[in-house]
Amino acid sequence: MTAEVIPFPERPSRQELEARVRALAQNTGNINFEAPHFQERLQERGILMRQVLDVLRNGEAIHGPTKDQWGDWRIKMRRLTAGRRVQVVVAVRETELIAITVI
């Protein structure tokens, strides 16, 4: 699976990436949940995939954007879901989100 980095001419704003995350998260096919670290933290912290999707679709951006070593923009989203505050860090690409970790 290959995807391109979002073609922002400069650093995107937090609001721009938040909107991109929410839009891409509407279709679960746009989200890559395969990172081993993400899967480990999901189980370790007892967080449900339903909660992760709620955070990505309805949460607020609280940190970022920051550019990672692969040139992707990362942002941390947060939301109170199912009585628990959940945070999800995602790498944002043009047509895909990569779930990095869940807190």
C-alpha cells in the first residue's frame, strides 16, 4: 500500500489536519490500523476500536501537527468516549490515516 504525503505547501494548521482526519475517518477503509505498536497499546490499555473510531471522527486535535521522519504529518486527537478520555495519534496522508498509538 502506497500513499503520498499531503501536498501542503507549508505547515498545515491544526484545524486543517483535524478536518482532514475527521473526513478520512468517515470511511474505515481509509484508516490503517496495522502498526504493531498501535495494536499492542490498544490491548494493553483496554481501549475498543469503536472508541478509536469515535475519537477520529468526532474528537478535537490537541497536539500537532508535527512532521515525522518519513515526511508525514502527525496529529493527536482526543475525545471523551464511553466514559473514558481517549487520545489517538495518527499520521495523515493524502488519502489515508495511519494509527500510530492510542493513549
